[in-house]
Amino acid sequence: MQIWTGLGNPGPQYALHRHNIGFMAVDVIAEFHDFAAVQKKFSGWTQEGRIGGEKVLLLKPATFMNKSGQSVAEAMRFYKLDSDALTVFHDELDLAPFKVKVKQGGGHAGHNGLRSIDQHLGPDFRRVRLGIGHPGHKDRVNGHVLGNYSKAEQDPLAAMLGAIGAECPWLAQGDAPRFMSDVALRQQAEE
């Protein structure tokens, strides 16, 4: 069993924020792989399914970003899993928009969702970093992160999310390099 958590903030007013790209990613994965209906569990929303031969629980914490760790830790304890079973999809300022990189462990770089998970479980989980780009100056970061995707960004956003949904079986198998490579190739084909 693996737990794949998408980070975001609950509520329709946040749905298209860059900070909610983790929620968007797990929604697309659920759709691509015919996951079961959404259930309320672990202070969030869950969907169960299979990706390839792997059983995966998708989790979207409903605790707001800053307390994501509560929800994730509840699910991890319930299933008696170690942090190597956890994958977190999150927005990444330090990556160009729509780039996808996978990283094992590391710091939180000021990301409050990652900080909260670190506090509850430690830093040794897999992260799928979804690039949102940096606005150029630190004073503009909050507005950028909490801003909606523009009309011009909708096509590359859809291409990135579609590539993640299509190629995530590599991630489920633990082949992060193949996942990143195939996501990038699929995105290039869409351009």
C-alpha cells in the first residue's frame, strides 16, 4: 500500500490556485485510473485504487495547507506505514512552471505543507515537485502562490497534469527517473 498525498487548500475559492496543484494532480490520477468514489477519512478526502499492480490511497488533506501533516500522519498510522510508502505532490517555486521533478527526502524550503508533514513524520518521504516558477521577488511570492492560473497557462497545466496521470505507473513501481523522463517527453509532444 502506498499513500499519495496532494497538497492544497480546501474550498472552491482556492481550486485554481498554484498552491493547489497537488490537489489537481491527485484528482487527475484518480480519474485516469478509475479510483473508487471519494470518502471522508483522516481529516481529508480519500480515494482507493490500483496503479499497475500497486494499491494506492490518494489523500487530499482538508486541514488547510499549514496542517497537512495531521491528516497525512493519521493515514500513515492507520495503515502502519513507514515514510517510504508516502509520496507528496506539491507546488515548487524553485522549478520552472510545469516542470516535474521527483526527490526523496530533503527540506521544506519554506513550504508550509511540507513543513507540517516533516513535523509529524520526518523528512524522509518522496516528493513530486510541480513547478510553478518564482515571481522574481520575495515580496510577490504570496500573491503568486495564492493566485489562480491564467488563461494562457491552462493548456500547459492540462498537459502536465495529463502526463502525470498517464505516466504515474512508473512512480508506483518506484522508477522515478522513468516517470520524470516520460512526463517530460509527453509534455514536449503536446507543445
